Amino acid sequence: MFTRILSFTLATAATATLALPAFAREEIRIVGSSTVFPYTQAVAENFVNITGARSPIVESTGTGGGMKIFCGGVGESYPDLTGASRAMKPSEFALCQENGVTDITEALIGFDGLSMAVSRKSSESWDLSLQEIFLALAAQVPVEGVWADNPYTMWNEISPDLPAVEILAYGPPPTSGTRDAFVELAMHEGCKELDFVKQGGFDSEWINENCSRMRQDGPFVEAGENDNLIVQRLNADENAMGIFGYSFLYENLDALKGVSIEGVAPSTESIADKSYPISRPLYIYIKNAHRGVIPGFDDFIAEYMSDEALDPDGYLAERGLVSLSQDAMMDLQDDVLDAVSLTME
């Protein structure tokens, strides 16, 4: 187990032999996923309280946007760490390599559920299947035996058991890891359940090509990376839904309530025991060339990897993170503090 040990020296060749000019920047800079943002912000707050160091600059840019900035290069103009609500793609890894970001540590910090939520003012008790979610939000669906533009505007047109209210869901943009995960875990899986797809014998390539596009005719609205704006919109329309990570729902339970998926409500327990259908891993990526160079960065990494942060009863779990098992957490701590480099086959 790893408790806080600040001002330590990392025993890695990459750090020990670092041959870069001193950076003028004096604060840590972090970008990435809006879902990982509240966890990193919590670590930043504890880091400042313990060390008295300058407050890290933490920006919510989305997973894809964060990767692009993070992989832009090494030096004071580029961030030290990025958060991601999916694993780094091979194309992003290649971009990093091309721009000299050749030594990266990947850290799977825990798990999160992809939540659909409505305002607490809503009188409806929502419980959706993955198939119903797909039929409501996909750009194209089966219509009288033909794959065609989505005609549904009301939930009860999809199933008479659903409320007679207009379909309206606010969700993340294409640059977001939350969007990527939602498409893979909710849209693709819901598409697979359609009789049209089952009887047609369509393969995963067909599903990726035809079941990934969200509709753009009104019922699905890209709300950007600022999840707080979604809360405002849900409070203004009790029939509207929002799509975001469970951590954000957890932090706003006074205003929002989760939509059950396949009969299971989103919760820390249902995500941990895998009964909730749409959950995903969360990551941070560390630029090892910045260790020992950016003031306080090593201590920040130590705080992120501390038991106080990562334990099931740690302060990140209090914000909604579903923790790793003890063995997995210890392996994570060792790999991150030893600056183990990410490789891709």
C-alpha cells in the first residue's frame, strides 16, 4: 500500500537522464476528459492543501481534445497530464510519438458508469432498454423492414410502455470519451438487439458503420464538454435527459435522478458489481519527460496514487469513482511511481 510520501525521487532512467532545459512554467497543467476532471480537481485541491504549491491548472477539454493537446509535444507549452474516459487510441499514440512524446505512463484509476439522468422534478419513473435507447437516439433505424432515417419523435412511439413525451437528450460531442463509450456500450449493444440486425446476420463491421451515428434532427443535442450546462437544461425541462459520467450524476443528486437501464439504476454498487450495463474504465496519462522538471509534478503524481485518494473509502470514491481491487491498485501505484512506459503492439 502507498500512503502519501511527498518530495520523493523517482528511480527511473528516463527521469534520471532527462536532458531538457529548465521550464519557465511553474504550475502543473492538466487537460482531458470532463468525466475524469472532478477526480483530478480533487487531487489538485489536496495537493495544494498539503504542499502549499501553486494550484494546478485543470481544463476540461474532452478526451479526444485532451489527447491532441497532450500529444502536441514536450515542454512548457504542452500539458503534463491528460485524463481520459477510454484508453488511448493507436492513432493518438502514434501522434505522440511523431511529436516527441515518446515516454508516457498509462494509469487506469478506476471505473465509472455512463449515466442517463433527468431532473428530480420529473414525475416519470424511467427504465430504458439498450434497444430503446438506440431507437430513440440513432440517426438511422429499421423502418418497415428498411434501414432508414429515424422517424421517432415521442418515447411512446418506440414502446407503448414508455411515457408520451418528446424525445430530447443532451449529450457529449464527438471529441468526448464519454461519447465514444456511449456509442460503443449503449448504441452498439442496443443495435445488436434489434431483430433487423439479428436476422440480417450483420457483423461488427456493419454495426460500427451503421449504428454509431447519433441523430442530428433535434432529439439528440450535442451539449459540449460543460456538464453543468446540461444540468441547467434538465432543470428547465423535466422531460429532457442528459448523458454523462456517473461521477457527475453523483455530484448532482440533489437536482438529478438516474435513469435505470435494463432494470438497474446507476450507483457505485451496480457499477462495481457490473450489474449496471454501461460502465467503463477511466485513465490518466502522464508525460514522463515532465517528471522532475515541472515544479511539484512528482508530488502531484504521488498524491494521485496515494491510498487516501484511491482506496474504496478514499476521497475519490466519495466523489463517485468506483475503485480498483486492492491488488490492482497496488500494481497501479507501483507502475505509475516507477514511470512504466506505455507500449502498443
